[in-house]
Amino acid sequence: MLKTRAATKDGRPATGGLSCYITPAGIEAMRRELNALLRDERPKIVEIVSWAAGNGDRSENGDYQYGKRRLREIDRRIRFLTKRIDNAIIVDPAAQPQRDRVFFGATVTYVTERDEERTVTILGVDEADMAAGQVSLVSPVARALMRAGVGDEVKLVTPRGEEMIEVLAIAYPPLP
């Protein structure tokens, strides 16, 4: 079966497939979280709910009601993580052969029109953390920087309007 990518109204590829990209460290973190939920947290909550259910009237039993609610939250997170892990496309940025251009996993330093220098690392949707300077592959800044080289000026479209940014440096993790 041939997989095709849907296009947006302006002809660009839709970002649905891009949201599956993740680094080896990111997938490992998701697997650790899933295992912790399955092995530690869920069994503890099941035990509490079981104990609370034996205490009588469940309609006024706070431990039982909270436990059941927490159990639903855990199960929802387990389903989400399982689906994300199953659909993940693991990409190791250290193995990037074309290191003079911006691709997934690159750490990019750029300057804005207001002479503000910023450094971001382009990661997957599930591992991006703006506070740590990590942006999602589908974010406006990452999409603007894709395939740019050092010295290139690219147009960044933000809610405040369009802005030109210049790429100052591109770095990838060292080769294994």
C-alpha cells in the first residue's frame, strides 16, 4: 500500500507525518514513562481502589472516587503513549549526513530583525520544551528554518506578522 501525504490549501505538505518524528532519547523517555505507569503507578491505584471498594458505600467514598478518576487518567495516558510509540519515526540527529543545512535535530542559532540572537534545537512534538530552547518540528520557527544554511535569511511568519531571521550557526550532536 502506498502512503501519500495530504497537502494543505496552499499546496505545502501537511504536517501530520512530521508529528511522528522523535529522537532516540525522546522515544526512550516515553518508554520509561509508559513502563512506570504500567509497573508502578497503575498497580498502586488499583490496590487503593480495591481497598476503598471494600469499605462500603462507594457513592460517598472519596478514596474510591478519586482512585477511579486517577485510574481513568492513567489508562488514557497509557493509550496515548502506546499509540505515539507505535507510530514513532525514530531519527538520530547525530547520523545526519548533511550537516550544513537545518534538519530535524539541529541546534540552530539565528538573529532576528531586532538583533536578538536565539538558539533553538528542533525536536519532535512530544519532546519539545520551549523553556529549554527546544522547539517542535511543526512550529513556525522550525518550519521557517528547515533546509536553510548558515548565512541564509528566511521569513518567519508569527502572529505578530512576518519577520526575517538570519541563520548564524547550525550544529548537530557528534557522530557516534
